[in-house]
Amino acid sequence: LIVLVVIAGAAHAKVTESDKNEMISNLEKSINQLENLEKEVRGNMNKVIDHLWNHTEEKCGDKGAKCFMELLNPFEDDVNLYIEECLGGYIRTSRTLINKLNSGEFDVEELEHIKHMLSKEGTYFGQLHNSTKLTMNSIKQKINTFENNVQDNC
């Protein structure tokens, strides 16, 4: 019986301090990438808005400007919601994991689960990638729809 307990205990992969540091480093890298992506998306959105605003104001004057503003607010709200829910959600989750890893809040089994979840075989970064890709496609579609609506209606 003692031999079985020793073998079973050895089967559990012990999470070392080095493992925790690697998990934290990978989470920090993903946060940086997400923050950079958020800046890029917001920058591109602002370029589109500025371009369309200038074009609409030049071509259609006050009437076009009013129409543009009516279309702008829902568009910005939608895109900001996508950014906040997806990118912001993963940023907050990653920061929470980092804080909990640093605090020693997780027990051995939880650490093993998190180590696996954050590994290449795990699901966290794969889900993050897929979710971000879907969000970027949705934002791109929102931008295209906004451009078309401004051009068609203003």
C-alpha cells in the first residue's frame, strides 16, 4: 500500500517555482499583446471615423454631419463592447491568474490544473486566440457596416 501511495504521488507533476514564473511570464506576454492589439484596433477605428467624418462633412455639410453622429454612437458602443468583453476580459482574467499565482493562493491540484491549462496542450491560449480572432472579424464587419451606412445614408 505504501508503494502505491509513493507511485501515485510521483505521478503528479510537481509545479516548481520556475513553472510558476514561466506561467506568469506567458500571461504577462499575452496581456502585452492584447493591450497592443486594443491600441491598434482603437487607432484604426479612429482613422476610419476621422476619414469618414471629413468626407461626410465636406460632401454633405451640416446634414451629413448630423447623420454621421447618429450612426457614430451606436457603432462606437458596439466596438467598445467587443473590445471590453473579449480583450478586456482576457486581460482581467490573466491579471487575476498572475495575482493568484504570486500570492500562493492555489493548492497543489489547482496549480497542476493551471499549469496544464496554460501549456501548449492546454486550452487557455488557444481559446484566447480563437476568441480574439472572432472578435477582430466582428469588429472588422462592424467597421465595414458603419462605412457603408455612412456612405449610403449621409
